[in-house]
Amino acid sequence: METEDILWPIIIALMLFPLAAIPSARAAPRENAKKPPELKLASIDINQASEEDFTKLPGVGPELAKRIVAYRTKHGRFHRAEDLLVIRGIGRKKWKAIQPYIRINTQHTGRELAAGNWVA
């Protein structure tokens, strides 16, 4: 086999697939495929949120959302966002993931005060 017979397929391949299409070492690194997409979620008041609202949080499925609402129903309002840590299924790792998306509403309505759901 002659050298020309080997070079022509290489030349044709380079013409079809230019070197510019091959990522270089200087190219920007690809996003990690395992990284979850950035959520565009406003924070939710954990004392007002529904099960559906909780399922929008990262790592919170229907079962965990149900436990959060059941705990709130049984024990009353959450006083701090960190109170979620007592619920089975929410550990430090999950807490860190959902923390930016949760809050406690500090403004209380007269209806909440009358119902005894507000603690100073």
C-alpha cells in the first residue's frame, strides 16, 4: 500500500470534520452532567405552602411533602426554617439544598393571631 493511499482518506476526513469542531484544552469546560438544573423558584413560606408547593423544592417528593404538611398540621406553625430538620427525610444535605427556597413569613394576619397560631 502506498503512502498516497493512506493520506487521501485522512485528508478527506479532515475536510469533512474540521479541527475547529474538536474541543481544545483551552475550550470552556462542559457543565457537569450530574449537576441539577438551577431552579427559578421563589421562596415559599413553609407555614403556608401546600404539598404541591413543597414538591417543587429540590429533593422533595410527594411523600416528603406529605410528611412536612402532616407535621405542621399536628404541631402547629414552624417557628424557624431549621425546624424542618426534625422531619424524617430532611437531613443536613437536603436542608442545604432547600434552604435558599424556603422562608418563614414574619408578618402575621389578625386571623392567625385569633387562631392562636402566632408565637412571639
